[in-house]
Amino acid sequence: MTAALAEVAARVPDSLAAYRGGVAAGPGGPGARPLAALRDPAVFDATLATFGRGICGGTVPAAIDRRALVSYWSQFYLAALATPALTALVRLGRPLPLGFERTSLELDAAGRPARLLVDPEPAGPGCGRACTAGARPGLAGLVEDHLRPFVELCCAQCGLAPRVIWGNAAVILDYVAGELGDGDAPACSEVAACLGRPGGSACARTPLAQALFPGTAGCRRRTCCLRSRLPGIPSCGALCPLEPRADA
Ligand code: SF4
């Protein structure tokens, strides 16, 4: 698995270099925990509390919007995920084994999602240098095996509408897909369909595909991500659905 991830990392464009190591093999450091553990409200609350203190520079105001905090936290998570996962699909035409139940999350000192950790030696047929054991193909596989349970986790922990997290995922995946450009033709076509562009696949009717407004000046959100409710966090700029645009 380590060799397969190194192969993916080598295909990440320089514009996305900050996220080249967003998926790694191994147990991770002391800040790592299985994603499934975050379903425990106590574990999730402790994670969010650290993140909130980092955002607020110390004490988290009692009145802070917990949904906005979870939405913003998810944006770091999805940024770590999107570059390696889409690079593997678009540049190499294969998925990474990112099944939610088998993946761990490593946080940085500020509680921000830093890396997703996969099993270095997943068992199953076809293992080896380019092991994708247990991974369903395409972005549709990532949607069903990882993004859907992640959205359910976030929403269960704060009452957020699922479309907010789907919108966060779509924004990041759309940006990464644009930076990656052309690659494996069937994979590019499938990714485009899953992101709501013309095409047609099982993924095209998912909340991910319906999360963005297309536009000649680029996509933008259909649903506010709430991040500007947090102290000191900048707005979404041209992605904001409330921002007037000539191509609306
Ligand atoms: S900039 Fe727009 S989308 Fe982003 S949080 Fe503010 S209102 Fe919501």
C-alpha cells in the first residue's frame, strides 16, 4: 500500500502539493483514531472542542454555532481526502481503499483533520503494489463507501442539513478535478458525472451531483456552508450562493 500511495503522490500536481500526503498508510501518531470512533458523541465533542479552541484562539464562546464549526471542520477533512483520492482515480484510473469503517483520521495539534490513514497491508485478492482491495470503483465508490457515512456522521453530531456537507465535498472535489485536468478518460467522465456535469452514471443523481450551480465563471454552492458565522473566518467569495454574479 505504501508503494501505491507513493505512486499516487508522485502524480499530484504542484498546485495541490499541500495535500499530497492527505492519505497515508499506517496507524498514524497519537492524534489518530478510527473514523468509526467519531460516532461516539464524547469522542466527536472532544475533537470539535480542540478545533473550536484553535479557531477562537482559546475559549470557545458558548453561543458559537456548532453546525458552522462542524461544517468548517469538514472542509479540512475533505481537503485532506480529495487530492489523493481524485489523483488516484483521474491520473491512475483506480480507487484508494478508503472504506469508512477501515480508515482512521489523524488530527493536527489544533484539532484539524490532517491525514486519513489506511491499512498498510489490506487483505484480499489483488493486493500488491497497486492494491485497491475492498474499494468500489470510481468516484461513485468513494461517495457510497466514504462520503455518505462521513456526511451522516457530521449531521448526526450537530443536526446540520446533509446538503451543507455534500456542498463542501462538491466544492473541494470540483476544484481538485479542475487542477488535475485530463487523465484516464473513463475515470474523468465518471468523475464529471458524479459532480453533476453532463454525463450519466449511477452517481449522477446523488446529493454530491446536485450540490453546485454550474456557471461560465465556475461553479458555486447551492447551500451556504455557514463558515462566516465563525469568528475571523473569511467568506466563501465567488462560491457564495448569495453573491451576485453575471452568469447566474
Ligand atoms: S460566504 Fe456565503 S456561503 Fe459562505 S458562509 Fe457566508 S453566506 Fe454562506
